[in-house]
Amino acid sequence: MFDSLSERLGSTLQKLRGQGRITEGNVKDTLREVRMALLEADVALPVVREFIASVKERAMGQDVLHSLTPGQALVKVVSDELTAIMGEANETLNLNAQPPAVILMAGLQGAGKTTSVAKLARWLKEREKKSVMVASADVYRPAAIEQLKTLANEVDAAFFPSTGDQNPVDIARAAVEQAKLQFIDVVIIDTAGRLHIDDEMMTEIKQIHAAIDPIETLFTVDSMTGQDAANTAKAFNDALPLTGIILTKTDGDARGGAALSIRHITGKPIKFMGVGEKTDALEPFHPDRVVSRILGMGDILSLVEDVQRKVDKGAADKLANKLKKGKGFDLEDFRDQLRQMGNMGGIGSMLDKMPGMGNITAAAKEQVNDKELGKLEAIINSMTKKERQRPDIIKGSRKKRIAAGSGTQIQDVNRLLKQFKQMQTMMKKMSQKGGMAKMMRGLGGKFPMGGGMPF
């Protein structure tokens, strides 16, 4: 997400960072570039105008002009104002209600609403330790109820059965009553996708809302619709008392206009963003962290949280002890690392959160997509145990057999062995005293890209 905006803003602000003196002229030039970058990212024009005006006013103030590092000070102003547009800080779900806390989901057709219900149910179970029931009041879309039932089973949430011949209001009311009887903490009601111009459907969701009185009414919107997402959210907010937004499909959105426009136009916070198709691909929306990613400074906090939550601590300790004892890092360890990265949302998700990734070319990023991870694991799986433990014995005929067994080419096997060698060297340095610091100095803050990125 934000790839094009990040690239454009990054190059513009990089010129400023080293400036020893800020003048009205170079502020004007910079803001012209920033304005174009935001418009190209499909940010709504009123949002762009207000943002530029705020930055200009602060840029010509004493804090920037008289700073010892005025370039850096101006970059901070841009960062602060971007964060302010999106809402300063993450706004969590309000679950302070007599159980069950009721969440009503609304949105357009095809915005990913039903999948978001399952993602949210999983997030509530895993992060908030809540019991969750889901129910579908979508009696119009074929198989909508069955889809939610399948997803509920996948995320281990209770499912309230309903049928296509029932009244949506009755379904919602009955689901809440059943959740009370089962002492469920949270019940999420999925509704049919509807257009804000469809009076009959909008009347129906108002009736559902009145019948169950939800503590949270979340609007699910596709981020790839850009500023239209913000305008649609505003139209729904005029009809329903929305409490927040779930921004979906952000992994496929290179612009980011929706994220930068919604809060300003609707006054409602983005509470979550969908970052992939799997049911664990839902993240709380932290404006300050998102801005950090946009400006190429990474998102270390989210990365650390991912590591703490998803990395197998037992496996990590086992590898650390192995390295301490002087035993080498082998291809079986390498395969374990690849699997751990898959658990953390894949290499793309990790790269987005790492500082300095804005300086890496698109071609280099393409070398380490998630399909590549699967290919690397397939190659390692095609090796014998002896080959995985002693990679130095993998020569000509063995490479040919491994490539055939994994459905790859010999050059793919060679590339993996080269990447493994780089990873092995890094692990060796890390196992030495002060190894992490030495390794980072050696990398110069960048990843070695020759022949592929070591993980």
C-alpha cells in the first residue's frame, strides 16, 4: 500500500532533509510536488488543500526557519500533518457494553464485508480473548449465509444459522437473543451489500440498527476506490450513525487516497485495514505508523508486534542455542525461517514495515515476493536430509535432481544456495559477541541485493 505515494513523497522530501536553510521559495517548490503526489494518489481535493495550507503555515513558522536542521524540521511538519489528517492515533473498538457487545457491519457490494466479519471475529478471539458469534442477515446474495458459515468454522467463531426466506431484521434480533443465552461476549451481524441511493435497502439497514442498537456500526469500504470510498462512507454516515471504518484490500492499493481522505470527509476513524485475503490479514489502523511507512521510515512497532505474536519462540530459542554452541546454520534452519515469514504475512508485509525499503527498487522487491518463498521451500524439500545439513555437497548432478524434483530450474537452485550462503554469514556474525551491531554496520543499513535478498 502507498507504494506510488511513498516513492514520490520520499524523493521530494529527501532533497529537503539536508537543507541548511529553508526559504519561501523552496517550501513553495516542495509543496507543489507534495500536492501533485497527493492528487495522483487520489486524495480528495478538499483534503489536499487543507493539508497544504497547514504545512505551509507551519513551515514558515519560527520552529522550522530557526531550527538547526530546518530540512528535517519541515519533514516532521509533513509527517505530523499527514498523521492529523488520518486521526492522530488508533481508535479501538468500544466493547464496553452489557454482553453481548453488538457490532453491525455495513458496506457496498463486493467490498469484502463478509470476509471482514470473519477477520474481525478472529482478531477479537486472538487479541481480545473474546467469545464471538457471527450471523448473516444477507438474504439476497446467493450463498452469502453459507460463505459466512464456512468462514466462522475456519476462525472458530459461533455461527447463528439463518435462511434466505427470513426477514433480515428478525435474523439480527434473534442472533442477539441467542448470543445472550450462550453468554457470548461479542456478536457481529453481517448485512447485505447496498448502495446509498437504494432507499429500500437503506431503510432496511436502519431498521436492523434500531432493532439491535449496536455499540459499533462499522462501514466496510474498498480502498482501491480511492476518494470515492470517502464519499460513499459519508453518504452512509448521513443515514446511519457509523462509529468507524474498515478499509479493505489495502494490499492491492498502491495509491492510498482512501486512507488519507476518509477521516477528514466523514469525521469517522478508520479502525482496521485488511492487508490480505487470509482471515488473519487484519491490522488495527495506526495513523502514525501508516505515515511512517509512507515516508519510508518503516513501521518497527508493528513489525515487533508481529514477531512477538506469530514467531514460534521455541523454534527461535532452539536455533539461538544451536548457534551459540557453534553448530552451523543449515538449510533446514533456513526452511524454518521461510515458514516463520509466511506466518508473519509474507515477505511483502515485512518489507513494508522495514525502514529504508523506499530506497529499494521495484525490481529488487519483485525478487522476494511470496511466491518466491514457496518456490524456495519446494527446492529445500526436494533435497535429502544429508544435503540440507551439508549444502556444500550439492554439486552438478544433485542440483539437476533437486531442480527436477521441485519443478524449478538449476539457476533457481543456484540462487537459493547463494541466498542461503548470505544468510549463513549473517547468522554467524549474529552468534558472535556484539554480532548484531557488527552485522548492521557491515550492511550499512541496507540489504545486499546481489543475486537476491537474504532473509
